[in-house]
Amino acid sequence: MSFKRFTPSDFLVSADSITAPCWTNNVYDLTTFFTSSTQEASSPGDYILAVYQTASTDSTAAIQFYLGYANELGSGSTPYNTQIPAYSPSSTLYGQWRNLILEDENANFIFGAVTQSDFFIVSVERANYKQSLLPGSLNLTLSGSTGTNIVITDNSNDVSVVPYINGTRVYQLVSGSNGYATTATPAGSTVAGQTASGSYGWFLPDLGGFLLNASALALTAASGGIALAYNASSSAANGLNNQRIFNAINGGDSFELNSQENVTSDYVFVRPQNAEFNYTTNPSFITGSTGEVLYPTFINNPQTYITTVGLYNDANELLAVAKLSRPLVKDFTKEALIRVKLDF
């Protein structure tokens, strides 16, 4: 075994962005949507509804994303205590997302330029994306009760400066495709791709999901909505709003989304020069009694085969091993450059 100390020029750090479809089996466009009746009927179903790519009883079923409804006043879902109607699953979700994004219990959600007190939540299953969602890859088709469809995307390709709220990237959701808003302006609105009730919500790539502006979706088709009939009343009944937004997604038959991951790689360049690593330390190279080289030709014209590169620290501890795809012939007439890549 032979050793050689690395110099600073032998190291290079590089970062690469890797994208992949969010859905199971690397599917980019999810077109089938299923829920579990058992989960819908349970208490957690009042908060969040899990959506699968196939029937939940199927052996290949996997959760793709979750749906929820949030309301500042607690409307649209059954209160924990009928004597205190303001506290319900919808108010809990509203408070959680307000703390997560706005970090202020008195702050408001402003979609576009309009303040709203309720929204739908679409949260991608954590296992389906590695680091974040890819801006510009979202194309979600929503279908209303009247048969009207709209395609929702983020406006990442329309903005020159990445918008942040408390360190979290927040893009507006607009009607359009592939990160570009449509040039059409709905009735009552002055902004292309947005409604009089504001944008269609927020796209949150770093949080793995987005918020849908319920008021915008409830508008008529002429005003840019899908006439979504959801329940935002303060009655004690469960409004089944999770199911209502699921029906809109299921009717649209298309949910396109990619994930994004930045992979940092350390490159280590191993440079065996012509006078190095030509003699092996294998015991079979010499005689056991006198320590002489067995074959005289190996004295002045040795030849070895490099098969493995080991990376050690100053304490002589092996930290990493790189295997060559095939042995590399080395003698006094040859030099080599071996690039070792370490991904983190």
C-alpha cells in the first residue's frame, strides 16, 4: 500500500441541481386520485385528507399529497366543543400555517393584493420530494361543478426577484402554465391571471405545498373561478371542504409537479505521477527469506495495477474507498488522473 498527501488544488466542491417527478414511480402528470373512506370517517379526516394514486386498498397505493381547509374563524368544520364554535380543525390549520409562514399571530394572508381569511391546503407527501418543489413545474387542473376547468401554476417565471416571506419563498398562484400567467384578465380583475378576489393562492416550494384561495375558486367562470361550492358558514356541521377540493382536483384529471434537490459533490483528484506507485507492497512480489524481488525485470521496469483508491486522514483512518471500473496499468512511462466524487 502506498500513500500520497493531497494538496489544496486536489479538491473541488461543486453543487448540482437535480429535478425529478414528485409522484410515485416517477410520474410527472398524476391523473388518477383516490381517498380512503376509513380515513374520511375518522377524526383526522376533519383536518387532512390523504390522496392516493390508486385505490387505498391496493397493494401499490401510496399517499401522494394531503388536502385540508383552513379558516381563521373556525368555520366550515365541526367545533371541538359546540359551546366554543370558533375553535375547530379549520381554525387550528389556519393558525398552524400562519405561524409557519407569517410567524405572527396577527398577520394576514394576502393573495395577490387581497386579504383572505380562508384557504385550501395542498401538501405534498414528504417522501415524494427531496429538498423542495421546483418552481415553474406546477400545472394543476381544477374542475368546477359547472364543468368549467382552469389550470393553476405559480408565477415564478414572471418575476425577476424571488419573493420571500420570513425566509420562505412565496410565489403567487395564477391561471396559466409552466410558471407563466395567462395574458387574459377575468371579469372584475385588473391583473392578468388573477381574480378580483386576488391570486389563486401561494406556491410554497420550500414547504412542499401550496395554498389555494377559496374565494377565488368560488367565483364564476367569467370571473376566473370554477364556482366551487364550499362551506364557509359558522354552523356546527362539518362542511366536508376537504372532499370538495378533492372533487375539483379529481375532476381536473391532471396534476403536474416536479421536485428539486441541490446535491453538493466533493471532487478529489488523485494524480499518480510517473515515478510513483510503480512498486507493489504485495508480499508475493518478493522472496520470503531474503526480501529480494522475485523477478529481476521488476527492478528497473516494474508494473503494477491500480484497482482501489483509499482516502485517509492524518490519523491514518480510512474515510472513503473508491473502486476503479477496471485495473489501471501503472509503470515508469505512465501517469494517471483519477477523479473521486463524494456526494452529500
